[in-house]
Amino acid sequence: MEDAGQMTEDTPPSRWRYLIAIWFAIVGYFAGGMIGALVAKTVGSIQQCKPPEGFPACNFEPYFQAGSGIGLILLPGLIVWRMWQSQTARGTSQRG
């Protein structure tokens, strides 16, 4: 039985990049959303808006959604791109 944490000769290197990117898409979604909420809080404080009780800022939803979308695409994309660069720098073939 193949161990999930070990890359074997049969596993193409490109598959590992995308499997790692799936996990970082989830992380990027929430991290981008939190950055969006921080932007909303900053904009709200500049506008001197008092947020409703239990919410981080006034009108934070569009900022959260925009940040989440950007994080969902950007973080895994950067990771796949960086792993691809490091693999080609080592001279490893892209074909399994």
C-alpha cells in the first residue's frame, strides 16, 4: 500500500503541485477574507462608521468576498508557479 505522504516513482511531479494547491486554496480563501475584513475596518474607521454589534465593520461583506476571491486564486496559483520554477531549476522533467 502506498503511503500518502511519500512521492513514488509512479507519481508524476505535477500531481503533487496541484494536490498541495488544493489545501492552500482553502487557506487562501480565509486569509484573503480576513485581509478584506481588515480593509473594511480601515475604510469604516476613516468614514467614522459605527459597526453593528457582532460585526467587525460596517458593510464588510463586499470586502470579505473580494478578498476571499483574490486569496482563493492568488495563493494556490503562486504556490504552483513557485513549485514549478523550483522543479525546472533543478532540471527535473515535467513528464512523469
